[in-house]
Amino acid sequence: MSPASERPTLFVLLGAAGDLARRLVVPALFALHRARMLPRDFRLVGLDRAPLDAQALAAQLRDRKMDVMPALRPISPDAISDHAARGQYAAGWVEGERTQSYRDEEDVAPDSGTETFSALKLFIDNWRWQDVPFYLRTGKRLAATASEVSIRFRPVPHRAYPYTAAENHQPVRLVLRLEPDEGMDLKLNLKVPGAHFTLAPADMRFSYREAFRARVPAAYETLLYEVLAGDQSLFMRADQIEAAWKLLQPVSDAWARYPAVDFPNYAAGSWGPESAEGLISRDGRSWLAPSLRERQP
């Protein structure tokens, strides 16, 4: 007998402790064994990993968050205005109430140059997100309090419907709503019922509050609970914070070196300054309005 023929038939089963292996693979192998259909020298090796505990899962999540930081494209000090915009709110109206300007707030200098609004355009230089722009904006005294991530899908190079049917066509988007109504929206273009081919925008909407009929904890409630439970998955690690500051330091240095001369430059109750609109409109895009609904108790 040759050495090759003396080798056993080795069957390696990955995920041996999983449901698929237990319900299907192992019973099938046993049935083949009873029917004498397996080689006489058949060997089964099962491999699996220990389940992740909370600490190990948190470490992996934070590692993945950190993976993206080195891929963020640095912001050149000579191109700050192409990637960032700043603002400070003036007097205005918020939720039907008259509000004063930032410089009129208590303990604020009348010529303060402190920013109350910022917008950024960032890029991630890896194979998945190469040349996909990420637009971010945040500020105080805006038209509403909302936190969202809106993912706009690229259009296909052709259309499967007549151009006359697309008068109300909107980009297909996936919106992840973080606050105040936690959930998600898938914004599509659907055919209007009837003989004529006409498209209209429509939403497929999921709301945690409506689906589970339960109160969703406030963000800081969840955060403080994770502190007490020792779960670090929601927290930024020191190296991630340092990498974020390294990315934004050129912007901070430029803004400190060249104080804004147009502050205050947006009215309270608006969505921010004109400079933020210019930041995104130069790319042929516009800021998307949050998917707000009437607040419910």
C-alpha cells in the first residue's frame, strides 16, 4: 500500500457547534455511516470558536472603528475652505419662540468668534469608499434637533422606465434615524397605480417606538448604563480620539489663525450658514432635510 493510500479521508467541519451542523450536517454524516457509504478511514474534525463575551465583542467593534481612521484623507491646510465651513447663530425663531444671538447669551463676549456650527466634507481612501464624499454638519439653534445618517445610492447608468415617468423622481436613499425617532427609512420611487407609467417617491419606514410599543431610552441613558455594565463598545478609544484630532487639527489651526469676519452668519431656526450650502453645492449636491415626524410622548 502506498503512503498516499494510507492517508485517512479527512472531513473538516467549520462551525461544528452551530445550528446548521447540529441539525443537518452531522445527521447526514451519521446516515451515510449507517448506510456504509463513508470511506473506512473517514475522519471528522470539528472546529468552532468560543462565543464572544461582552469585552471581546467591544474590543472587536472598537478595532473596526479604528481601522477607518488611517484611511481618512488628510485635509490640506491650503484647502480648508474646500472641506470645511463654520458658523455662529444670530437671533431668530426656534419652535415658535424668539431666541437671542450667541453673542447675546450670558457670559459670552459681544465679539466672540466661537463657532456654533461646522460642516465637513471627508473622503475615505480605501477600495470600498474611494472618492465617495462624506458630508457632515452639526450645530446649535438649528431648525430642529435631529441626528441622521443618510446614504444616497448611485444611480444606474440606464433607466428601465420612460423619462416622462420620472418628473418626481428622487434619489434612492437609506436613512438611519438616530434621534429623535429611532429607526430607518428606505426612500424609493414606486409606480403609481393605474394605466399610465408614472413614478412617485415613497418611504418604507421602520420605527422602534411603533414596532415595539415601548419607550426608547435616551442616548445618555444607554451610555450611562453601558458604563455601569462595563461595556465599552459605544465609547471611543484613546487612539481613535487622537486620530480624529490629527485629522481635524489643520481645520482648527486655520480657523484660529483667520477669525471669521462674518459672524454671526446664520439665523437661529435655520439649517446653517450660506458657506455650508456652498460647501456641498459646489459638488452639485444639496443638504438633505431630516426625516422628521411629529414628536409623540
